[in-house]
Amino acid sequence: MTDPLESADTEAQRQRYILDDTGFDEVPKRFRKFYRKWRGAGDSLAPNEVVCPVCKVVIRSTRELRPGDRIYCMPCMSRLIVVRGDGGRLEATVAY
Ligand SMILES: [Zn+2]
């Protein structure tokens, strides 16, 4: 696995992001850049980030996320789907 974003439509160009190590230490070192801790009320999500509804970790992709994307949360091993939440923000729900 090279990115939490497992599948995405390819027809539309997506903005790409350079990720740096966030110091997130609950996954092996080479995956640390793909996750970070949610810092609470003052925090905000970038277009390539979504919060895992299970473990509340922020999942980060090298690509902009869109509704319908399937992503994998390594810290809690959940498979998730990106959805458009109330208020227009991107959220993730557990995929069964
Ligand atoms: Zn999780």
C-alpha cells in the first residue's frame, strides 16, 4: 500500500499533495505521513484529509479526496468510503 486512497475515479484531474512526516507513531515509519492526530476544535481538514469515524485519526492522501473514494485506515484497519456530509464537508463512513 502506498496511499490510504485505494480507489478513485480517473476521469478528473486531482490536485496532488506532498506529505511530510507528522510524527504519528501508531503505524510503521513509512506510513506516518499518511496519518495525523486530530487537534480538536481549532483544527481543520485539507482537501486531501478526512477523519476516520472509528478511531478519530486524520487520514491523509497524496491526492485530493472526493465523495465515493475508498480509503483504508491503517491504525484501526477500517475500510472507509468518503461522503459529502452536512454542511458540505467531506466525511468518511465505514464500508461494510
Ligand atoms: Zn481509523
